[in-house]
Amino acid sequence: EIVARQREALAAAAPDEGRLHALALARGAPRDFAGALLAGPEPALVAECKRRSPVKGVLAEEYDAADIARDYEAGGASAVSVLTNADFDGTLDHLARVWAAVRLPLLRKDFVVDSVQLLEARAHGADCVLLIARILDRAELAEMVDRAHELGLQVLVEVHEEAEVEAALASAPDLLGVNQRNLETFEVDAGLAARVAAGLPDTLHLVAESGFASRADVVAAGAAGARAVLVGETLMRAADREAKVRELVGVVA
């Protein structure tokens, strides 16, 4: 349903590509998203700005993505993910405001179904874009990765089950994301990232997503082969987000 709404929205109001190209040029050189993860702690933390979850509802009544990202940067996150999809109460403006607020590299997290969304991502400050293997066929996925690279974006291709890994690898992403949340049941399979990591080439780094609430969870993900973890709900619900980031990355105050 979210994907269908995304397609309908793009068809109803096609973005102004000329304006987006101008905005993208004004951003200057992109920040190195993958490099920041490799330079960070093991595993590194991608901290997410997300006001709402379709599963859990509103996560933060007071939502200022820029302020939240500043807390993440101060706490020691290596990168920031910004939800820009309307079903999560996200907008591209949130991404642009985060870009202006922090020096960390940024991931646009959305349901990308058209190459114009890659241009939108770059124009609003993204350095990396999420592509979901489940919603793109093999050829579309490879074409999207190529187009993203042409725009200077890195790509995190996300899989939700082991059957999707082959197509994801064939697209030559910069990073492989493993979302351990089942899209049908919304339950978390805590062993999925480890199973996928076991079959990956050493040159491709894995980002584990969903199900991380404590330092012990993060350490376990690293031991299972994840070079980074992406954490959203736990951080959004934290009373002190900077302190929670420090806890997750293992920084002693």
C-alpha cells in the first residue's frame, strides 16, 4: 500500500527535475557514507530520524529532525538516516534541514520506485540512498544503483529475506542492508543478519536493521558480521537521545 501511494504521488505531481539538478549542484561534493561507517566503531551506528512508524504509531510528538540529528552527532553516531516518506510523517525538508545541521553523512530512507527520487535525494542533501530489493525487480534494481552512482550517491540495498540476496549482490551496491523485520508479520528475526553475513564477500559490508535496543544487541550484531547497525525506534523513544547513542556505541560518559 505504501509503494502504491508513492507511485500515485509521483504521477500526480512530477518533481521539477531542472530545479532538483540545480539544488544538487549547490550541495557540493557528497559526504562518504560508507567510509564513515568503516572509520567508526565496530559496529558503527546509523541513527535514524523517524517521527512515526506504521506499526508502532507516533514515536515522537515533538519532532525536530535537525535537533535530533545534532544529538546523534554529539553522541557519536557515524551517520544519520532520515525518513522522508509521508507514511512515516517524513518530508524531504527534514532531510535538507538535517544536512544543514550536522556534518555526518546522510541516508535518505524511503520507498524509492523512480529514478527522480534519487535526484530528489541528492538535491536535499543525501549522500546515500536506500533501495529496497523487495519492491524493485532485478533489472530495475541494477538500473537504480547505476543511476544513483551517476549522481554521486552511494547505495544501501536492503533485503528482508535470504532469497533476495542474490539480486541485491548482482546490482553492485556499496552496502547491503538486512532488515530483520518481516514485512508481513512485522516480527523481528534476530538471526537473519547473521545468516546473510555468512555468505557475503569480504568486500561488501553489512548494515543490520531492526531489533536493536541495547549495547548487548549491538555487540551481538557486530559479532555476527554486521559492520554497522541502523537504529530508529529505540533512539526516537529515548528520553536522552545523545546518552542512548553513547550507550549503543559503547562510549563511557
